[in-house]
Amino acid sequence: KEQTLQLLGPGDPFGLCTAFATDSFPASAMAIEKSAVLLIPGTVMEATARQEPVLLLNIIQILSQRLKDSMTLIESLALKEIPGRLASFLNHELLRNAADKKTIVELTLSQRELAKILGATPETLSRALRKMANDGILATAGRTITILDHKALEQLAEGE
């Protein structure tokens, strides 16, 4: 069984929790598209942080956001059913991509990868999407999800 913890994009740092520690990273990473990775040794990170303290502030901000996201994921996995998890994910994506009038979510990952994020099987995710479409909450076309009823999506995300 797998659980996707984070989706990272171009320029996003990975493995920061071990940047100043000697432990190994507690998870593995997998690229879902062709990628290049830059490895910065911990000794270089530490030396750079001593010279550029703003680096530490940036790392703290990134780690704080990831901790918040992890807490939200844990809450979602523990307390919500798949439709609620999906609604929460879609709301999060709408906020991240606010430039498109908060109506359309363009998925950059496969349904299988989205299912891993939500802690579901692809079949269960497909049923949840179909039910939400039948209920008039959203419409799907390939990897494009259009939100038709924001209030209903929010209520589903909140568990109402």
C-alpha cells in the first residue's frame, strides 16, 4: 500500500527535513514526468545557511507549510470518506490556482496518482467523481475538473 504525501513541482526542494540531520529520508520520491534533480550536500547547506541566514527563514517557511499540509492530510485520511477527501483536494487546488477564477482544476497527475494522494483505489475515486458529477457538484473532461457548485463542494469537504 502506498500513500502520496506531497506533490512537488519545478524548483520545489525535497528532503529538507534531513538537510541538517544525519538521518536518512523517511520516505521515497518518484517522478511522474521526466525530471532533473539537484543534490546539495548537507555540509554545503549548512555552510550556505551560516553565510546567508535568509536561507534558514525560507527553509522554515517551507517546512512550516509542509507540516501544515501533512497535518491536513492526516486529518483527512483519519476522519473523512473518499468524497470528502476529494472535495478537500479540489478546494486546495482551486486556491493554489486562483488565476483561473477558482472554477477549473487541471490535474497534472493521473487518476491512479490522485487515488494514492487520497488514500483510495482508482475505482473508488472514479465512483466518487461520478457521484459528484451526478450530484451536479462538478463536471469532468479528461484531466479537467470544472466545479459547478462551490457551496456543495465546500460542504462535502467539511463533512456536512
